[in-house]
Amino acid sequence: MKTNAKKIIYRYSSLILLFLFILIASIFAENFFTARNLTNVVRQSCVLGLLTVGMSFVLICGHMDLSIGSIMTFTGLIAISFGTRMPAGAAIACALLAGILCGAVNGLIITLTHANSGESLMITFGTQLLFSAVSLLYTGGFSLSGSESDFYNALGTGSIGKWLPVPVLIYIIFAVLLWVLESKTSFGRQMHMIGFNPVCSHLSGVRTGLVKMVCYCISGFCAAAGAIILTSRTLGATPTAGVGYEMDAIVAAVLGGISLSGGLGSIAKAFVGVITLSVLSNAMNLFGFQSFDQSIVKGCVLIAAIAFDVWNRKQTV
Amino acid sequence: MTKVKKIVTEQKTLVFLLLLVILMGIISPFFLTGDNIVNVLVQSSIYGIMACGMTFAIIGGDFDLSVGSTMALSGLVAILCEPYVGQVPAMLLALLTAAAVGLVNGFLVAKCRISSFIVTIGTSYIFKGIALKISNGDPIASSNPWFGRMGNDKILGIPYLVIIMVLLVLITHYVLTATRFGRNIYTIGGNMEVAHNSGIRTGFYKTSIFVLSAFTAGIAGILNASKLNTASAVQGDNAALSVITGVVIGGTSLIGGVGSIGKSMIGILIFSVITNALDLMGVFSYYQTGIRGLMLIVIIGMEAYARYRES
């Protein structure tokens, strides 16, 4: 019985953390548990959520993608600037394609050079510099003002009925589709295998290069989807819009319980991690914390969560 | 001929650096002047100093992503405490703060056994937050005229910054190659379990790796603040990845157990030489970012492929 309880705590530790935060926030901030605020929490988590879901694919393979922030910047600029010359739908398609292409560049380099986990970190840092240089050159360092298409602007700001924002709907649709891909298909299983043991999975006939490549493409695609929502919500694209998002996505994934060494994790966990981070920053805003203090609390929570996870694993195994 | 080939394959990065220097010497008449060489060395000194500590960390098989925050924090402490305690004690306090940061990192990695990547992302949030808090987000200028001279003055035409960097590199080289401490760090990076089973106190060494890394970041923070006569919480924002990039490009493997401070310095110098060369040629800074990215991809990609071919 006791070991059972322990197992449950271990299994659902990130969910427990989330509920703890919601509990604390609801007790101490009177306007936290209102429909309006909760919608806000979810709405704010969309962009980071899409990025984290994409990043999870790469993390599960045992790799890392530091370039998603600058892919997001680049594709946001594409979506906005193409939007002035063509219908919004076509501009969005171009931006998503650009995201996939950026991801394919990452995937191709990493597959061709047979880079290991650490090397993929450095290579995607290189592509981060590359993509952000391309973004800066593309606009000459200037920002672009938002789209004039109502359809485009509705993607980030609109809502269906009273309580279902469009970005949340998009996020949920993508998350569910990718969750199915990750947990219900043979592709997803191969991905986990590669993260667990790349040599073994190669020897047992998994086309490791192809799978990694697709994972990086998904990560780039999600970054582009995040960029469209972000540029639609903020009514403009800047060549530095995505700076720092890659670290936030890693933090969210880790909070949700995805292991950085690969093989362990799921899209559901990424989802929980993003909501946890979002609830945390919303609660701190309601408490009136300054951004300095928020940064300190975020660091402490991250370390405490991981320390607990490591301690927990030692207890159960 | 085979000897030449062997040297070229073993010292790829050194050969690359030399080729770069020769090429630039031909392209630009200003490149090989004394002033410009000193300039390159000054540009590489802050990251060079941090690379000393980072080399310990990476050889030991760990990352330290918090060096940027540590750097900003110690620069601020050195300037903010000066009116109360005087300049030298303020600098000592700054170094002590940096060492304390390292101790926190080391404790979390060695005792709680959390991956150093996550620990140092977490602590970099925390210490950047503290740096922003104590400075209220503003850049703070030093009121002591003596402080700014340290980062800008020269002795016999050589800036103090460069002298300090060279001294630290020599000390690091000595510690890594000629002491038991250094050898044990290689062992730990090579194989933690073997190191532990052969009686090396891994906890102590893991902790000291992070203390050393943070300590050199502290020195770099003070000198950077002194060079600019100003400290600000955002000064170290790109430092961690830039330093790691330099160290790794030099040929210190991220897996651990391999590398030397000489190699790390070659990596750091390659970056400074390229930045300097592109500046001399008048290349727009946006292109420079892109070229740095491309270079990183090519060098790391080549190394990854070479490792794959070997195995």
C-alpha cells in the first residue's frame, strides 16, 4: 500500500506540483480562480506551449534544439511581411513551410554529421545565430507592424463564444494531434527508442536519421505556429521577438517531467509543464511580484522540482 | 610528410587559427600591427578568463550555464559595495559572492545529483534576478576613479587585462597538467563511476569544479565592470554560451575527460580574431552573427563526423 502511494506520487509529481500552485494561488489571490483569469492563463501559455510541444519531440530523441527562438522570430517576420503581398492563408502556409525548412536544416546537419546530444546543442546554437542573423538582415533590424487581415488577427486575439480563445483552440488541436503521433504510432515508439538507446535502435532497423530529421521538422513547425499566434496577438513582428524562448521551453519541458537525457517524456507532460509555468507567472503577477523576483522564484521552483524528482526516483527504484 | 599530416590532424584548430591569422595579415595591412594584436587579446580577455574555469567544468563532464549571471552579479557587488567598505574589500566581496554561487551549483550537482545543465539554468535565473534586484535594473557607474583604471591601464604597452588572462591560463595549465587535482578531474570527466570506485572523492571535485568556474566568472565580472567603468545586470547575458562555444571549438569534448586550457584558448582566440577581422573589413554586424553561426556549425559538424568515422 505504502509503495503504491509512493509510486503514484512519483508518477504524478508534476501534476501534484501544478495542483499545489493552483491551490496556493486560489487561496492567496482572490481573483485567481475566476473564469476570466483562468482563460487568461491558458491564453498566455499558447505560444510557449506550442514551442514546448515541438521541443519535446527533439528532447525525447535525446537531442536539444536551441534554435526554436530564432526560428520563431524568422517565421514571424515571414508571416507578417508576406501577408502584405498575398492572402493571410497563403502567408501562414509560407511561414509554416519556412519553419519546417529551418527544422530540416537542423535535422539534416545533425543527421549527416551523426552528432551526439552535446554536439546537437552546439550545432543548434550555431543555427540559432544563423537564423537570427537572417531575420535581422531580412528587415534591416526594423520591426514590422501587424497584419491588416482580420482573419490573421483573429488567430491570436479572437475567441469563439465567450470563453474559448482561438489561440487556445489551435494550441489544443496541435497538441492533441502531436500527442497522438507521439503516443499512438510506431513513429512515436521509434522516437522513444532512439532517445533511450540510439545504437540499439539503429541496429534493430529503426531509421534513426529519418526519425530525428522529422522531429526537428516538427520542432520548427511548432515554432512557426507559435510565431503566427505571437505576431497576431502583439500586432507586429520584431527581429528579436523570440529571444530566450528556447530556454523557457526547456524549463517548461523539464518541469513537466521530460528527461533531458532522452527516452523519457510525453507530450502530455510537456502540456502540464507549460500550464505549471503559466500558472506560476500568472499568480506572481497577481501577487504583484516584480520581474526580478519572478526570475528568482522561477529558478528556485525549477531546481526544487528537479531535486524532488531525483530524490523521488531514488526512493522508488 | 606524414609528420606534417599528423600535426595538422592533431592540431586542427591551431592550424585553422594560424591560417586565419596569415590570411588576415595578407588581406588587411592593419591586422598584424602591435596595436591591433593587443586589441584582439583585450577583446578575448574577459571570455578567456571565464574559459579557464569553464575548461575545468567541461573536462569534468559538466556544464556551467550560470557564468553570465555570476559575472553580472560580481561586477555589481564590486561597484555597489565600494562606497561602504572601500574598493579592495568590495572586490574581495565580489569574488566571495561568485565563489558562493559556485558552491550552490556544486552542492546541487554533487550532493543532490541533478544534471548540471538544469541546475545552472535554474541558478542563472536566480542570480540574474538578484543582480537585477540589487541594481534595480539600471546600469551602475563606479564612483572610484581607481577602479576603472584597472581594466584600461597598460604596463609596458600590455593591458592589465591581458596579463591577468595569461597568468590565469598558466595557473590553469599547471593545475590541469601537473597536479593530482587536475588529473583527478580528467578521471572524473572520463568515467565518474571508475573515479568513484578508485577512491576519488567525486563530491569534492564536482563541487570545486563549479567553485572554480564561478570564481573565474567573478574575476571576469569585476574586470569587465572595470573596463566599462559600469556594472549592469545584463552584462553577462550571452557569456555562458559564447564561452562554452569557444572551449568546445578548441577541441575540449562536451562528453568530458578530454581537453586542455591551451585548446580552449585557441577556440576563444579564433572567435576574437574572426570578430576583429570582420570589423577591419567593415562587415556589418548582422552578417558577423551569421558567419559566427556558420563557423560553429562547420567546426562542430566536422568534429562530430570525425568521431563517427573513428568509431
